[in-house]
Amino acid sequence: MIRIDIALPRDEPIRFNRLRRKVYVYRFHHSWLKPFSRRAWGVRPVAYNWDDLRAEAWMIYAPMGTGGLKEGITLAVIKPGTDEVIDRFHFAQDILKGEIYWALVQQFMQQGPQALPTFPRPPRDWNNEPATFNLARRWAPKVQWPADMDLESRTAPDQ
């Protein structure tokens, strides 16, 4: 439990590059079965093709103090030309918010940033969050994309 507090990054961002039609995911992997392994724990940024993504809603009932219902949206990566799921990653913790976020992402990928609504507040950047009361969050490692992936996810392809 201590290692998850220390090793978990401040955020797990997802970048959508409309011009390259790619999605870049900053993923944290851990294994409860191998708590001291260096390979089983850590950040592994990956890139996927936009056309291979599908949104999946899920619900699970479990004995919890919050009433037993957990729900969310997961993005599944599909093998091209089939319905075989290669990978899944977390997208939203709530189904209603997840549907709204997914609709915004689809609108951005199809029409560009000018089609998005204007938001009253800028998005939160966990790397620059100064007044965090959670010490584990404050001491958590900052998000650091690999240099080549950072450049590729922010730029357009060469013509």
C-alpha cells in the first residue's frame, strides 16, 4: 500500500492528436502479486490509433460503504479489422461524465478545437498544483512524457 502511494504519478493524462489521428496514454502499471518488482511497476506511455478505439461503459456491484455500485467508462483498443480487444484503459469514473467527455473528444477529433465549447476555467494541471492537502499527491512523481513521444503528441505530421 505504501508503494502505491509513493510510485503512483500525480495524473495519468491522455493526449488526443487530431492531425496524426493518434491517442497517447500515460499509463501506470502495478502488480499486487509482485510488490518489489521493478518491471511490474512503473509508467509505460503508449500510443494508439484513433480509429482503433471504442468506449465501453461498465457497472459493478460490490459490498462497499458507498452503496455497492461502481461505474465508469473504459476505452478499449480493438485489433484492426476485428472485434478483438487488445488493451483497455481508464477514461472516466462516472458514466454520465464519461459520455460527455467522450462526446467532446469525438467532436474534437472530427471537427477540431474550434468546435468545442468555451470553458469558464482552464483544465487542472496536476504537475503545477501548489495547494494540495494530500501529501501523497504532493510528493508523487510528476508526469514526464518521453521526449520523442512528447514532441510527436504535440505536433502535426511532416508534409
